Amino acid sequence: MFLVEYENILHTAIGIIVILIIIKWDLVSYLYDLRIDNHHIEFMLFKTFCIYTLQYSNILRVKKVRWGGITYLMAYNWSNRFFKDTYLIEKKKGIFTKSILITPSKNDVEKLKQTLAMVGIEYLDLKRA
């Protein structure tokens, strides 16, 4: 009986360690990620296949938001980095959804801000409010 309990504790500990490794090394971002360009944002699968391309001309505004808000339940969730800054992209037109949640990498955050300023898209930082 005690051997079964220790085995369950060991499996739980291994599971927690694996989850922490996935969070620390951003392994989920290898499954799906973003590629930010000067003309569009590409949503990539396995960092190779482009699933969707979002043109900057279709973006109304971008907001830096707190993660997990109830108002973002209808947004398409493309956020894959845990405990990182989350941005809400509001599109001008869309069939199924008009908003997308993303968590770009550290390098892509500055590139996104510069490109938004260059194109003239409104950027709001709601995390500070």
C-alpha cells in the first residue's frame, strides 16, 4: 500500500517538473507562434507553416491587457507564453472573431510597437491603468 502511494507522489512530482520546464523554456511556442513583419502578422504552426496572415490594414487597434479577463472570452486565443505580456488585437472586420489575443516574444514586442507606430495604428497600454 505504501509503495503505491509513493509511486503516485513520484508521478505527480514528475508531472509538475515537466510543466515547469515547459513554462520556463517556452516549449509551447514551438507548436504555434507569431511572425511579425512590416506588412502583416503571420500565425505560424511549428514555426514553418503559415496558418493565417493578418494585414495591418485590417487592424483597428492593439491593447496591452491583463490576462484572463472575462471580456476576452470571445477572442481567438493565440497566447502561448505563460506569464508574459498579452496583447489584444482588434480587427476592423472578421467572420468568426474580431479580436485575437497574442503573446509575442521579447524581440517581437518592440518590433510590433515600432511597426504599429509606423503604420499609424492605435496602441493602448491598459495594464498601467
